[in-house]
Amino acid sequence: MFWWQGDGGQGVRVAFTDRGAGNLALHTGDDADAVRARRTALERSMGVPGGSLVFLEQVHGTDVADADEHDRPAVPTADAAVTARGVPLAVMVADCVPVLLVGEGPRGPVTGVAHAGRRGLLDGVLERTVEQLRARGARGLSAWLGPSICGSCYEVPAAMREEAVRRLPAVAATTSWGTPALDLRAGARARLSALAVRVVEPTVSSGSSCTCDNEALSSHRRDPGSGRIVGLVWPARPGAEVSA
């Protein structure tokens, strides 16, 4: 179920699913009841209450949802979310970069998630997320970058690469077959480093972290029907273990 999971510090767990957890998105044409059942199973494996995990309606924008708002929508339309109250958060991807953030707040951990696709990354979704975390008193921020399409696979038109590189030089890449490409992970790393956020890039002993290369991960480019994997950040119960 989990491609990788770890300790985010501050009593927080961080993890990324693989396709063993099944498609976790409601917008990909999958059976909605089956998706909801998978989400319930995921919450159970995380040890969080059923229905507490906040998913987003992601639109490749830069809006940041406040998961602590009393009257927030059940599914906020946003590409990032933050909490200072330990709300479990999820971010869906199938080639874009899932980013999980953890910092030390005045009353405990402050956490967030962000969906860093090409448009959101260039338009500032990471900057806005970090800004909102720090507005809640977060210090010592760390960011975990999950599985995403690599620069050797993410082919784009030459004009698109030129425009992106003008805005964020770190994304410049070339595919393994010699055509223009973008490296979203390198771009996310550069943006976060410039914001003085410590970047962690988890790896596993078997299988690539490139969603396009690794069939255990969801990739819209390789297989549009493969659904969505998710990045997760949530408060761990003392002594609790996450189910594999």
C-alpha cells in the first residue's frame, strides 16, 4: 500500500502510496464507491478516524486551503492545504510532484501538502504554501518530495520548456531520447531551497521514483487509467505503527 513511509518529526508521519492502495481519486472515472472504500482502508492503515483525511479538488492552481477552518468545504478546491491542529492531509498525483511539509509551531507541529505540477510550480504554489505555514508560526520546515515523472521522461514542446526555464531555470531537462523536457522535481527542490526549507527525497530499495518508469506508481502520461497515488501527512499516535 505504501511506496514509502517515514517519521516527519514533531510526532508526525509522512508517506506516499503506490498502486497497491488502488486509485484514490474520485475524478478519474473509477467507481466512486470503490474509491471511497479504498480511502477508508487507507485511513484505517494510518490509524486515523474514518472520514478525517482531507482530500482536495486539485485544479493546477496556487490556492492554499486552511484545513483548520470551522466552515471549510469537505473537499476544498485548492492545490495545497495547511493545518496547525493535526488534521490528516492528502495530495493526489499521477506525474506531478507531491510535497509534504512539516514544521515546529508554537503549540505543536504545523503541516501541509502541495501539488506541484508544471503550472502550479511555476505560478508559486510552493511559495504560497510555505508562506501560510510560516504565518501559523512554523519554524524549521522540512519538505518531502514524493514520486513524480523524471526529467528524462517528461517530454514537452520546445516553446513550453523555454517559457518554463525563463521562470525557473532548474526545470531545464532533456529526455533520454534527446527531446525537450522539464524536471519538475529539480524545480521543486530549487524553489524550496530558496525558501530555506530542508528538502528530503525518499528512495526505496526496489523500483524507480519516476512515476512514468515505475508501473507500481500511477502515471497519467504512461497510463491515464492508472488513477492517482497520494502523499500523506498526519499526527501519529504515540507508539503507533503504520500498516504496510
